[in-house]
Amino acid sequence: MNLLNGATFGRMEAAVLAAEMRQRVISNNVANADTPHFKRSEVLFEQLLEQAMGNQKDGQLTGIRTNSKHIAIGNGSSSLPIPKIITDETTSMNNNENNVDIDREMSLLAKNQLSYNLYIQQINHEVKMMRTAIEGRA
């Protein structure tokens, strides 16, 4: 069994990938702040993850089948959500129908960077704890 295939690492990996995607999307928004008729986009992941995890809080145990001969445990829907890019087509910030607020985008960029750093630190901590457990020293 690979220790890095656990649910915690899967969620952290998905969060890192979502943060990387969010970085690209926000950077694209900033780059097009003055482009006429451009509509900003954003990445949905945390909300989707909450919904997926909320569906499992009914006390029912779920398992992942790694072989078709394994017995299914629970509903088997323990997969992680895929980050989605959505575009805000309904709003407009200025006369050229662009809806990018550069101040908001820059604050979202800073928030995303902090989140990314937190995810990486958490992954590093988990790996360090596993290494300590395997090697048997403090």
C-alpha cells in the first residue's frame, strides 16, 4: 500500500492543482483588465469539495475499489471533484463591458498564493511525519 494514496493526500493534491489553475485564471483576468468585452473567470473547487464531503457525512462508510472483484463499500463515490472554470457573463464594470476589477483580482491572487503555500506546507509536514514514523526517530 502506498501511503501517499490516502484521502488526505488526495485532497491536498487536488487543492494544489486547483490553486495552480486559479493562478492561471486570475492572471488571465489581470492581463485582460483593459480588453473590451472581456468577462472574468474564476475557479470553483472548495465549494465542490465541501459538497462532495457533505454527501459522505451521513455516517456511511465508502471505499475505493482497486479491483473489480472487490466488494463495494458504500456508494463508491469517494472521488474528488474536478475544479471548474466559470465565466461571469452577467456583470459589467465599465463602458467597454469588461467586468474585471483589478483590485479584487490582485487580492484574490494574494489569497490564492497564501492558500497554495499552506497546502504545500501541509503536504511537507505529512511527508515528514511519515518519514519519522518509518525511520523510528524523532
